[in-house]
Amino acid sequence: MFLKIDNQTITLILLALCIIPVAVLGIWAIIKSTKVRKVKNKEYQEHIACEDVDLEQRKIFYDAFGGEDNVLEVSIEMNRVTVKTSDINKVDGSRLKELGATGVLLVGDLVKASFGDRAKYIYKLMEK
């Protein structure tokens, strides 16, 4: 009444004993790195929210949007800063790209500039 185990079964058992711990460690590492990334991102966002407004940077961004008198309204949508202007021709799109915008869209009297993670900081700089 002995259980017969052939070489193929032994090989599969040994292989499973090697693969399972590696898979578990891999999944654990992915979960851990995701949690660390979320914490770091939250700390970064809090840092941006607490940061004082730099008046020099504020002037640079207002100049890129055509001056403080050209900016009528500023809003934020995810990673995009939307600025309503009185004269769209005063806006320097290439200067906005130099300042870190990954994309600039000029529509009517609106300027939509994508700044990624910096959008909240730029919005804070420009809000009136």
C-alpha cells in the first residue's frame, strides 16, 4: 500500500517549491513599492500645498500668460492649468513650454497648459 511517485511528479513538486516563494516575494515587492510610491506622492503634494508663493516665479508665469492684467481667471483640471485671458495673442506658448508645460492648447480666450504634477503649484502661484 505504498504510494508510487515517479520522477516526473517529484520534479513538478520540486519546481513548485521553488517557484511559489519567488512568486509570493515578487507580488509582495510590487505591493510594497506601490504603497511607498503613494506615500511619497502624498508627501510631495502636501509639500506643494504648504509651500509659500514665490513672487519671482509668479511674475514669470504671469508674463508667459501675457501679463497679470491679461489673466482674467485661473482654474485647474487634474494636471492642467486653464487660464482665461482678455487677449490670447499676448500669450507666449513657447515660453510656457520652456517653463515645463508638456502641452499648450489655445482655444478662444482660454489657454490650457499641461504641467503634470506641478499643476497644483502653478495654480497656487497664479490664483488671485
